[in-house]
Amino acid sequence: MAVNCAVDCKDGCVLGDDCPNLKYTEAATKFITDTSLDQMLAMADEAVRRKMIERASQPPKWVLPEG
């Protein structure tokens, strides 16, 4: 049986200990425990700033309607 985690597990994991994504859960829990909220906000701010610079350095993309 194939499980689509995004759909089947939205109310909690349906596979329990057999979940192939447990390693990610452990890593996320460790990150949340070990990282202060201020550090997380600084990381998010930096990511947004980098994305804005990346977008500004690219030429505009034109989308022409088909017709």
C-alpha cells in the first residue's frame, strides 16, 4: 500500500514507527529544540533577502498569451 503523506497523514502519521520520514521528524525536532526563535527569524530574513536579490538580478520574464 502506497501512502501519500501529504494527503493521508494530515491528521497524523498513519504508518507510525514504519514511517520512512521519521529521520526528518527527528532532525526537525532537534533543530527546533537547539535553535532560538531569534536565530530562526534571522535565518528566514536572510533567505527572503537572498531571494529578493536573486529576483532583482534576473531579467523580467514575459508571458505572452496564446491566441
